[in-house]
Amino acid sequence: MIPFNSPTTTKNIEKCEKLLSELLETKVLLTPSCTSALEMTALLLDIQPGDEVIMPSFTFPSTANAFMLRGAMPVFCDIRPDTLNIDEVLISKLITKKTKAIVPVHYAGIACEMDTILNYDLPIVEDNAHGLFGTYQNKQLGTMGTFGTLSFHHTKNFSCGEGGALLINDPEYLPRAEVLREKGTNRQLFLRGEISKYTWIDLGSSYTMADTLAWILLSQINTQNIQMTRRELFWTYWDYLDTWAKVRGVQLPTLIKDSKPAYHIFWMVLPTIEDRIELQLYLQKRGVQSTTHFEPLHLSRMNKQSSHCPVTEDISQRLLRLPLHHSLSSVNQKKIIEAILEYS
Ligand SMILES: *Cc1c(COP(=O)(O)O)cnc(C)c1O
């Protein structure tokens, strides 16, 4: 038979989805980004205009956009001052009849207090853009809620330039997720040979990852030293800076009980905004780039609701992130640490 199309392959997608599904013990669908995976969750949960979705304000706009694109309203919850994650107790005060989901973000790859969050009896979407391979009570982050989402953007731990994944932890959603991802068609069934022609059966979009990107991602995930290098760098910062930080009232990353971080960010919270600005300028002069992070979403121009998130407002101004990536050499890390220890 002369083929109709030039030969194409989805074998890297299949291999990579299989590998991640095995490692995370859940169903993984690769997507073009974490943003698109979040958008898929809003469609799968049938989010409608007027619905409310509870999430931290201290996150990336995609967390909110995904639900606002369906007409829902983000309800911003404050964060805990220790983990910088959504305050699991405050959530209860924000739940109304209109609440359709809760979206915890495992900030910096550090686990949210999932036990409490899962008890709310609402669909949970774990925005786990930072936390691949971090754990909570020996469970992988992203696999505890109804859905989890991952990011393989070039700023994240594992990357293929642009990419993401949707973790389907409740198998009931899988058939519809496969249709949504294929522009609303049952092409997946066709590819598996289960039907002879595929058609348009539901709402959908182009939420598939390119096979060439999956090939890159596969090698990234298989390179376990990406995570090992980050872990090493993370604890080296910790070991050298712990005493320095305690003396100056600087807060370093705080873990909750029974959790293991994904080593995405090494952050410091300085005592005042002035301290943060001063240290950042000093590090710059010493040739070290350090950065702040999320601007609170509730203070942005897009937000129309009033929100009460004093911890978010305070912490976001005092937070500084140090370089942490697998190409950071230990020699350069020592220079960073030296610069900080010499700062008075
Ligand atoms: C990076 C990030 C996203 C978006 O990821 P993309 O893969 O770039 O779409 C979403 N949420 C959080 C918390 C992020 O940090």
C-alpha cells in the first residue's frame, strides 16, 4: 500500500508518557505547556461563567487565566508565611455555593498541606509547574488532586523549551481529555484502530505536544542528574547560609512534615523590603543575578475583585531567589555563597 501521508511518528510522545506515567503512577498526557494543561482542567471540570475557583494570588497568571477564559472568577486566597503556599485553613472561609475547584500551587516545588485541601470535597487541580518529583507523605506532587499539571518550560527543572503535562488522577476524565486534546475529535480512538474514521464530537483545542519535543523531554527526564545536581545545590546553599540567615532574621525555604522538595527555587525572605533591595543590588555588584518572583495577581491590573492577601503582599516584596539550575557549577555557587557571607 502506498501511504497517503508521509511517514509520521508519535513514538516519542508514547514513550515519554509511558515513562512519566510509570514514575508518577498516574495517567500522564503531554501538552504544549502547563498553561494548556490548566486550560484543559477548566474544560474537563465544565467550568461556567459565574463559577468561582480558589487559588493563591502568589502564582503565575496562567493559573487564573485558565479558569477566567471559561468565564469563571478567581478567588484569591492568602499564603502561609512559612511555606509560601496557599493557606489551607483560610480556604474554608472562601468556599461558597459557586466554588467549583481549588487550585493549590506547590510553590518552589515545596508541598502544600494536601491532607486539609483534599478534605474540602471539591475538585482539586494541583498546579505543579514547579514540583515534578517532589513528594508529600511519599506521594508524588501532582498526583493527589483530581488533576495535576506540569511545566517543561525552559525555566523549569526539566525542559523541552515549551511543554507541559496533564496528570489525570481520576480515570473517569481520561476519555474526554483525549478528545479535548485532539481538537474535539475522537482521533485517538482512530489512531488505536478502534474506529475507521474520526469525527468532531466535543469541544476541543490543539493540546498535543510535538513528537520532536517529546524526544528532547524524554532525554531530560532520563537524565536523573538534573534533579541530583539541583538537590546538591539546594542543600549546599542551605548548609552555608543557615547560620547567616538565622542571625539576620532571614527566612530560608520551609518544608512541611513528610515532604520532599523538587528543588525548583532557593528563596530567601529578607526582614524588610529595603533589605531585599539592598542585597539584590549588592549581589549584582558582585556579579550575581538574583531575582524577586510573582507579582501578586490580586494587585494586578487584570484583577477586578477585592481580595485580602496581606501575607502575599508582604512576602512577595521581601523575597529574593538565588541562581539554581543544573548548569550552575559548584565553583560559581561558592562565589555566590561567599558574596552573601561577606555581606554585612
Ligand atoms: C511556569 C508556570 C506556569 C506556566 O507554565 P507554562 O508551561 O509556561 O505554560 C503555570 N503555573 C506556575 C505556578 C508556573 O510557575
